[in-house]
Amino acid sequence: MERIKSVNLGNWFVLERWMKPSLFQENNVEGRDETCFSLQVPNLKEVMDHHYKTWITKEDIIWLKNNGINLVRIPLPWWFLGESPYIRSAEYIDDALKMIASCDMDFMLDLHTAPGCQNGFDNGGIEGQLEWHKDSKNIEKTIDILETIAIRYKDYKNFHSIQLLNEPHFNTDIKLIQKFYLDAYKRLRKVLKDKYIVMHDGFRMNEWEDFFTSNDFVNVVLDSHLYQCFGGHFREFDEEKHRKHALGRIEDLKRIEKFVPLIIGEWSLGVNRNDFVTVENINDVEKVYAKAQLEAWKYCSGHTFWSYKIEDPNSGWNLRTLVERGIIDLKEF
């Protein structure tokens, strides 16, 4: 597999309030996820039509291509074919993938939400609900949806890979997740002969060796999301601790790469503002933190920054403005 130098196109087909707060505010939506949005916006199709057409444009893909990015990861919702209260987004996704392919950019299709919600987060489509793993019908429906996605897009130029599920919860039984992955892999491999199939680690990156060495997989990838802002211990991190923690991951990455290609499917420069990270020194912290992470990612098969853009131009999650501000040098990707 060619090394992945990639960016997420977050908030395009799965809304997250923190990424585009004005969309929620202008429509008087209370809540942070797309379920809340869909239930509360009366002219939903009109609003989403405008969002789909304007959030990511061909100019954005050309900019990424010209700056050396070779793949975009695209979060998709399980309801993309239309299911109340959500609107159907399938045709917008069709157009988006054709546009991306016209720029000769590869794409990964990432199933970002699942029936019942797999993680209880806003990015799972409905915050505070964690029911996916409790009902086998949810899991079977998820595999059906993945198969539908695979069949619909298998002949699209530049279709690189499909991710079976984004961020199943860290408390979900890993054996259940692995059985789901194995069942989904068997179904999808019949449709996708040579595409890569990506499996998230469920926030347990060190517990997968037996799974990958004991199954006869072809073209599979393990995905881990590594942030240094979630959890109380990160609140006490200064610039040096952020640097050391990022570099401290190298040995794990090297070890995992021996049995499966590993990508860091989400990372950012998001940090907790505290006594050590202030408005005055945030640029310096972000530069050091970026360099350390990019140095670490050299020891795995690639990485995918979250995200290409968010509404806040000064955020450590906004790749476009981080590049324009001189914080990240894409030549180092």
C-alpha cells in the first residue's frame, strides 16, 4: 500500500455542531448532533442541500492535491439512503465522489455512524445513545449498509478503501467488535476484490495482534485515533510533555506495523488551553506538537488529519488555516 498522506473531510455528510456552530445557531437547533438537527429544522432538505454543495468544493480538493495530499477520508452516515428523520444524501455523495475522482484524488469511505449509535458521541450521529452493540439486528443492518455502499461505489475511479465503522466505544467488548469486523470483511470481500478494508482499534491499539495473525486477511488496515486532549491527564501537559508523549508512541507503531499496516486515521493539534498552553504561546506549542506527531507517524503506513476545515480559523483542528498560518508544513506530511 502506498503511504497515506491524508485529510478527513469531516462535517460534510455527518454534522457535528462544534465544527460549524453557525449552521446550528442560524437554525435555532439545540443539541450537538445531526439527529437533533434533523428533528428541529423544518426546511431540512433546503438547508442540507446548501451545506452539501458548499462545505467542500472542487477548489478544496485541488488545493489538497496541489499540496501533496493523496487521499481524503469521507465520513458517511448509515442513513445516507434516507430514513426518518434524516434526509437522503446518497446523490450528493455520488456527486462528491465523482468530483473528487475528477481531481485524481483517492478516497476512503468511512462509515461514521451506525444504527443504535456505536459510541454515544456527537460524531456517531446521536449523542448520549450507545445501543449498537446491544442488538444483533443493529450489527446485521450495519453490514447490510456497508455492502450497499460497496456495491454502489465499487466501480468509482479512485475508490481506495472502506472503513467498517468509526470509533466503536472503548467499553464495547472487543470480541464483539472483532466478530463484526470478520463478518463484514467476508461479505465485503466478495464485492471489493482488491480495495483496502479498514478496521478501527476501538481505542485499544495494542490488543489486535492475534486477530490479524490468526485470520486470512487480504488488504486490511488497522486504524487508530491518537489525540492528546481527551482525558484529565492531558490538562497538565505543557509543550515538552506534548512532544514527548507523541514521540513515545513510536515503539508501539513499529511493533504493530510488523503484523498489519497501521494508519492514524484521526489526529489533530487540539490541546487543552491551561496554565501551560496560553493564547500567547499556542502557536509555538502547536508547531512543536505537529512536528513530533509527524515524526512519529513516519513509523506507520500513513495518517489522516482531522479535519480539513472547521469554522474556527484559529483552531488546532483546522488543517487549511494551520497551513496558511505556518503551523503545519505539508511538505513534512
